[in-house]
Amino acid sequence: MCTPFALHRPVAGALPLVLDSPHSGEFYPDDFDHAPPREIVRQAEDTHVARLYGCAPALGATLLEANFPRAYVDANRSLADIDPELLADDWGEPLAPGRKTAQGIGLVWRLARNGAPMYRRRLAAAEIRERIERWYRPYHAALDAELNLRHREFGSVWHLDCHSMPAVGDERADDPGRERADFVLGDRDGTTCAPAFTAFVAATLADLGYRVAINDPYKGVEIVRRHGRPAERRHSLQVEVKRTLYMDEASLLPNAGYARLEADLARLLAALQRHIRGELVGASGLRG
Ligand SMILES: [Zn+2]
């Protein structure tokens, strides 16, 4: 039986830097009876994202990756972001379907990326609760634990919530038909981390030759909203990388750009390693 996540701890010189990849899981549970073919459903995945940041533990960072697919239950949604149209029976508590549910991509996706219905039936509330307990909650508990561990140890923690995005917004996206930047950083309009953290990541990526957008079209969703509390020195930033930089969007196979992106993400993490060490020295200087 597959575990909900894989956790890769630092192998040397642990830093308060935690990465999570909630959407790169490729284990499809037997009861995920989606209607469209698997290759269409897989278009939802941020395929390869955890592997692209695979050097994180060698650079002192922690890397958490989900093993389950986001179309089955989406770790980057709130628990009340459920579409009543999906349910065969009563949820039993108030629901708060948001914009993502309206787009068909709430906690449990109603639509595949091509707009086709994900299921031929409605789902029992108990089935969705089982997905939450078996996959969603353990993932969030592991992320909480790692962030708390480093925050206790260092007094601050920096967190990258790592994703990938289609090169062009589809018709239900907030930016239909528009070609996206290479990276989109989301800090929910400056509320989930210190502005200096967003600026540092943006400048580092720009120096590496990438086009970077901030909060457009992705501002960050549930994971950075839950974990980013800059007043408590908990800094969370959502990082979206354009899929065509590293893979073919139809086959999901790595393309000729994969190795360059992987090497540049290692450069980004090395730069963050230096940045965070500097911030920690500055903080201890203030305390002293
Ligand atoms: Zn994602």
C-alpha cells in the first residue's frame, strides 16, 4: 500500500528551508474511477516537480512530496472547498465552495483539464472523507511537523510550495489563452512571507535568465495561506514553473530543457542557502 507522502530530510547542515510538492504524486488509488482516460487525468499533475528539486536535502533543505494525485484529493485546497454537485448525499457540515470549485478544480476535482466530467457518478460523502483522512491530513500533518521543527530550532522558517503550470491558461483559467511567464511567484499579495523573500527569489531567477511574474495569475492558494505567517517569522512562497521549460505537456515526458531547469533550481536553492544563513546571522546579531 502506498504511503501518503515521501519525506526527504537534509543530509548535512540542516537549514530552516522546507520545500513541499503537493501535486507531483503519481500513485492512482484503485477506487479512483475517473471517466476520462488516465493520460487526460494526469494533465492535472505537476509531474516531475519533486524530482526537479531533488538536490534539496544535499543543500540542507527538507523536501516533502505527496504520493497521491491532486485530481483525487487536492492538498492545496481548503477542506470546505467541495462542490455540492459532486455529492451523492449530505456532507453534514457547511461547505464553502470557492473560485476553484467554480472552475471544477476544488478539493476533489469535478472536471479534468480538458473540461470533461471526472466521474460518471456522484461520490458519497464518506468516500471524500476517506480521501481526506487517508491522504490529505497526513500530508498536512507532515508539512506542519517539518515547519514547526525548523522554526523551533532556528526561530524562523522559509518555505517554498513548489508547483508547475501549463504554458498557456486554458478556457476556465483566470488568464485564458495567455502565455505565462517562466515562473510565477505567489505570496497572496504580500501576506504570506516577507516582501524581501519574494524579491530575493524573483531576482535570483531573473539573474538566471527567466521571466518572472508575481501574483499573476497565481497568488498562492491553501498551503501558503495556512503556513505563511511572516509576523511569526514563518515565510511561505508559492513557486509555479512553466511546464514547457522541462516537459512535453501532452506526454509528460522530460524535454531537452529538463537538465538546465534542474541545474538552475539547484542554483536557486544554493542562493537561498546563503540568503538564509545571512538572515539568521542578522537575527542573532539583533538578539545579542
Ligand atoms: Zn500545483
